[in-house]
Amino acid sequence: MGEPSGIGPEVALAAFDHFGGTIGSHPLKLVGDADVFASHRQALIPTQSKTAAAGPGKPDPRNAAAVTEAIEIAVTACMNGDAAALVTAPIHKAVLNAAGFAFPGHTEFLAHLTGARRAVMMQASEKLRVVPLTIHMPVAEVPKAISKQAVFDAGEIILTALRRDFGILNPRLAVAGLNPHAGEEGVLGSEEETIIAPAIAALKARGFGVKGPLAADTLFHEEARKTYDAALCMYHDQALIPIKTLSFWDGVNVTLGLPIVRTSPDHGTALDIAGTGKADPRSMIAAVKMAADMADARSR
């Protein structure tokens, strides 16, 4: 369901109808407040104990319990094998935080619910897959958050997921440098030589296909994208600017490192257009399709 006063329920219903309630061998089910999904009650599973009294564009902390319960119910269904994958609609972090939600966002909450050691956020489309090593932090703090272990762990999770969830037998990972021109042999910064390159060497020693550190300004043109299956970037905008430029309407947020498949649309709650009929469901449709494809890849 996501935030009930946002466009999440609208695009979820639009995606449900787009696929006619089924994608491949997977029947689609809706999880959330019965009133929010009143037009599709037959597809609800299961009924929530928490209710949401939401008006379009009017978020209310009183809805937080219903939002988090829907996520918990869906995760339990996936963990029990009753569902093949989870697709989440956008949540409103400020509303949840006001109600005492103890996690920065969906990714951390899902890692907690599933017992995952570490979860990694990937943004994916047919044109590009990118992962930011650091996410929501000031740029000034990024260098301190980059370590050999962090780069190695993220790379290992990405490469494992490319094989398991995307069916790529011999995945290729490109790793961007932190500094302009990937440090230019230490002239523009030392992180590439002292942190990123040793992590790449450790991944290669494990038999993974990895290249870098690479200059980010030449990493995302069409010919370059043909040489790798995913790119690991060092900070938020380095990863998200290229994919939002290439795939603004059909990008998908994928959580890697979980024992379950989870995707979501690559947009927020869009409170300003909730209830107006202007919500574009393409990203949610892409998220449902990718979730189904990933679930099928895991079952092979």
C-alpha cells in the first residue's frame, strides 16, 4: 500500500489492472487497508488489523501503523513462501518518523524484518543498473564512509544478485572512482589507490568479474554501458543522475542482499497529485515486471 494519502495505491491498482491481475504464473495480490483498495477487495491478502484514514495529499502520522503493518504482512508472506516477491509503494518517511518509526527508510526496515546482514539499494532499468555505495548523507561525509570492506561487501552482494536474481551467468561489475578522473593516479585524490583498487583486487581474487576504479564522467555513455552489467558508484548523485536521465519513468528500486525479492517504483509519494488521476504508473508496472522476472530467476 505504501503511504495511503500518496499516489502509491493509485499506481498499484493501475499496475494490477495493466497485468489483468496476473503476471506469468504469479497471481497479483494487494496488501493494505480494505478501504484504500476497496475497488479490488477480491485481491486483498490478508485483511489488516490497522486501518488508514487518509485523504489524498494529506499525510497523517496516525496512518503509520497501517503502513508498517502492510509491509510486515507482505514480508511474512514472502518469508513463508506464500508469495514469490514483494513490490512496495512509496512511503512517506517524515510521517513515519513523526510516529516513532525507527528506520531511515524501506531498505533498512526490510533488512530488519528479514534478518539480512546488509541490504544494498540498486536502481535498475533496461538501460542501466547502478548502486550507490553511500546514500543519504552530506557529500562532505562521503569520503569517510568509503572503506575497502564496504566496497568489497557491496560488490559481492551486487555480483551475487546479478547471477541469482537477474540470471546473468558471468556478471560484470564496473566500479566508479570517487574523485574526478578516478583520482588521476593520486593527483586528484588517493581513495582510488588506497581503498577502491584494493577492494576490487579482493573481489577479483574471489573469481568475480570487476573493473575499475573508473572515471565516472565516461562510465555511462551508450558504448560504455555495453561493457558491464551493473555499476557500483561511490555516492548518491553519481549513481542516480545517470539512471534518472536515461530511465526517469521506468526505473525500478531493487533491494539486494535480502532473502526475498523486493522492488519498488523509483519515485516518491507525489502528494501534490494524489487523487487527481495524473499519477503515471509506468515505474510501478516496471517494478512488478522486474519482481516477477527476479522471482522466476531464483526458482530456476
